[in-house]
Amino acid sequence: MTDTYARTTGTWRNWAGNVTARPARVASPASVDELAGVLRRASEDGLKVKPVGTGHSFTATAATDGVLIRPDLLTGIRDVDRTAMTVTVEAGTPLKRLNAALAREGLSLTNMGDIMEQTVAGAISTGTHGTGRDSASVAAQILALELVAADGTVLRCSADEHPDVFAAARIGLGALGVVTAVTFAVEPVFLLTAREEPMTFDRVTADFDRLVAENEHFEFYWFPHTGNCNTKRNNRSAGPAAPPGRVSGWIEDELLSNGLFQVACSVGRAVPGAIPSIARISSRALSARTYTDIPYKVFTSPRRVRFVEMEYAVPREAAVDALRELKAMVERSPLRISFPVEVRTAPADDIALSTASGRESAYIAVHLYRGTPHQAYFTAVERIMTGYDGRPHWGKIHTRDSGYLAGAYPRFGEFTAVRDRLDPDRLFANDYLRRVLGD
Ligand SMILES: Cc1cc2nc3c(=O)[nH]c(=O)nc-3n(C[C@H](O)[C@H](O)[C@H](O)COP(=O)(O)OP(=O)(O)OC[C@H]3O[C@@H](n4cnc5c(N)ncnc54)[C@H](O)[C@@H]3O)c2cc1C
């Protein structure tokens, strides 16, 4: 399930259901030429334009009352180059389709996030990331991309061609044009061994630097109201493949992580006082396990329980202090939090508006079950994270504006200069962009 567009009411709704919009028109161009025509007509009619992916952003980044461009017909693999080890893909392709197609070719991306429902363009545009010691976000794995600018010009950019556009457009927030194709660096498919293991909060935070340094991909979840965490370490393996057993995999990934978790969240929403007890039980329900599989099967898993999320990137060295402060805040407050807090890392990268731009980063993500009032919790978390020079994920709930973000990103001005050049009349503007980028 992704976003929805109801023709009868003309209403678009994102995955989490916290953002709705009523676009004046919806278009599904099937080619770059058709897309250029859609942009021209919108401009003639004085309408703004917004390309959407699968609506997995929690912010109103894809919302518009102008022309909503759907990705459905701009999908598929354009080219596989085994000499250069690159794959060029149409920008509307869902990541799950890309992953499956790559696996069939014996290829893989190096790193990815927790799910693979998003489109390629949607995922990169807000800086979607997983966790990695050496490998960074999905956008950081791009070698070139094709963009249709506001005036209909098709622009190819890479480190050699329009490098300033390339530095900005890999995480372009949908502000620079419509991305139509993306060229990724790929590698021969490999195996990862995942080790999932419960650990105490005190131990994970005391050993955090070592756990990050010793593993290619380290992440953990802390269960609020408890001292319990679940850790996950993914490292390359010579094999053989040993996927989770069909029954035990179903119990962990579907029953515990989705089915029973959904029930626990519903009970918690109805009876918040029960949340700490539920957290103590659910934090012990997942047991240690080890399995080995191809990357996308290890990195991603189904997320069927709907939630809202805020995520901040802080300098890596500040992660433990920020997290301890978050834990102390929850313990002091009357808040009852049913969802675990997720912690991941990324190396520094060279993309202007990447949350890891120019600095090694740790991500701290907080979630709440859909329909639970989130303001008090998220406001308190945001206050902590901004105290550590935090940068909010562009696709997850936050209240920062261009004044704050210009200070948080040393290359902010570089991005807005490219935007001024490619979209001087702000064809791609919406309320979210006005807030985070300024006019
Ligand atoms: C269950 C769940 C799990 C998630 N897990 C992670 C995770 O592990 N890591 C992480 O970092 N994030 C995660 N996210 C956030 C998600 O990856 C991002 O919000 C992502 O941007 C969503 O992609 P989408 O295809 O749904 O794009 P949308 O949300 O529809 O759009 C996002 C942005 O991309 C722009 N855009 C879309 N298509 C184009 C195009 N063709 N050209 C230019 N701009 C375009 C839109 O205008 C908008 O600004 C998760 C979200 C959910 C709901």
C-alpha cells in the first residue's frame, strides 16, 4: 500500500495519512516529451507542478494544489552497463522492482533503507538512507541523473557534466525539476550475514563507537520505558546463503513485527497507561537470530503498521549524548511511547542538502502509531536534536524553516543558486518548499 488518489473527491493522501492535498489536475506522462508538454501547459495555466513518488514522506514535500505528476508510466530499467558497473533506471521505478531486476542480473546496490516501496526519484529526493559505516544513502550511490527543468529542457548531470546541478539534484526535494532517469553504481550481488541481538541500552550506548567501527552496517532500536534494545549487525559474508526459515521468518517479520505489534499499538493508543508494560513485553519478544541473504532481503522488511515519524541527523560523536537526553526526557515526562526509537549511522557525503553533507552522522528516529497525538513528543525530541546541530530528514515531520536550515547546511546557498537558475519562476514550489528553502 502506498499513497492514494481518490478520483471521486479529487483528494491525494500520503502513506501515513497525515498529509492530504487536492490537486487541480493529475498527470501520468509516459515519456520525457509528454512530461515537457505537461510542464508547458501547467505554466501556461498558471499552475504549480509537483512530481510524487509513492507518498511515503511524512512531510508535505509532495503536496500540491496544482498539477500532480504521478510516476506510474515512467518506470523500468533503461540500461545495464556491465563494464562500467552501472544501471540506468526510469525515475518512477519502485525500489522493490529495481532490487528484483538487479538481483536477476546478478547485481545489487551497496546500501539501502528499511523498506523498498518508494520510487527511485522519491527516495533520493528526500535523502533516503539506511545505515552504514562506509556506504551512504541511496542518493550517494548515483553517478548521473536526467532532469527535466521548468522550461522543458532535458539536462543530464554527473560529476563531469553540470557538476553543480549534480551536487544539488541528487537530493533535490523536487525543487529543481522532474527527475526522469537515474544511473546508479552497482556491484556484483553479494551476501550479508545479519545478526540480530537484544542488548541493554547501557551496553549499546557504552559500546556504540566500537559497534559502529566493527560492523559494515550497525543499527539498533531502543524501546522507550525500558532499558532494552534490539541491535542489528550486517556484514558481508562468503556464504552460503541461509535465509530465515519460512516459519521463524514469518513469526519474527510478520507476526511479531507487524501483526502483534499492530495489536499492541492499538491497545496502547486506547489505554496509554498500559504502554510501559507492553513495551517491556514486546522488547523481549524478539529473540537473537542470524541469517545470510542477498542485500535487499537483509536491509529491508515489510512495514504494515502505519505510523508518523521524525528523524534527525546529528554529528556522529553527539549520538549517544543526544539519545541519553532523549531517554531522560521520556522518563521525566508523562509521555507514553509505543514505538521503538531507531538509531543508524552514515559516513559524510558530498551532496549539498544531504543530512550527512560534509559530516559523519548518526540518525535518531522517533515514531508514533498513526492517530496518536505526536506534537508533544516530537516537539520535545526536536528541541533536543536541534541542540546538537541536528538536520531533519526532508521527508519526515519537522518544523524547521529556511532560517535554521541555511545555518545547518554549509552548502545551502549553493543549492538555492541552482534552484534560482533552473526554476526562476518557481514552477515546482509548494508550501513545504517555501518554508524550508525560502521564496
Ligand atoms: C514505512 C516507511 C519506511 C521508511 N523508511 C525509511 C528509511 O529506512 N530511511 C529513510 O531515509 N527514509 C525512510 N522513509 C522515508 C521515505 O523513504 C522518504 O520519505 C521518500 O522520499 C519516500 O519516497 P516516495 O517515492 O514515496 O516519494 P514521495 O514521498 O512521494 O515524494 C518525496 C519527494 O520526492 C519528490 N519527487 C518524487 N518524484 C520525483 C521526480 N520524478 N523528480 C523530482 N522529484 C520527485 C517529491 O516531489 C517529494 O518532494 C520511510 C517512510 C515510510 C513510510
